[in-house]
Amino acid sequence: MYTMLTMASTEERFVQATNYWDLETLYTDIASAKGKRLTPVEKLHLRGLLCGYSPAEIAERLNKSNCSHSPTKKELGSNRD
């Protein structure tokens, strides 16, 4: 049930993009170029960009940190498992 709520809330973000863009066609065209379907998060970020938000503004609105990547043990310099 939590997943359904999360998915619904991502679809409700940046909905003003639907006023200016044919999102389903855009999603289909990008998926064709990409070779696979867009994830819900990719769609969310795309809608944010289409609304004129920068990646930093999108992260802020979604309460995400600017770092989208957690370092691996190798990147941290740990040789232990």
C-alpha cells in the first residue's frame, strides 16, 4: 500500500506540465530513444524540468539532497568487505 501512495504522490507533482505538454507522447518518444520505459522518478523529474525548474530546485521541492549518489566502499577507500 505504501508503494501505491508513493507512486500516486509522484504523479501529482509538477502536474502543471500537463497544461502545456502532451506528456504521454513525450514519455513514449523518450522511451523509444532510450530503449526502455521511463521510471516514475524519471517522469517526475522531467515534469519538473518542463515546468522550468532547475535540477537543484526540483531536488529542493522533493526534499532531496543535492547528492544523488551514495559512495561505494571503493570510493571511500575501504579495502574491506
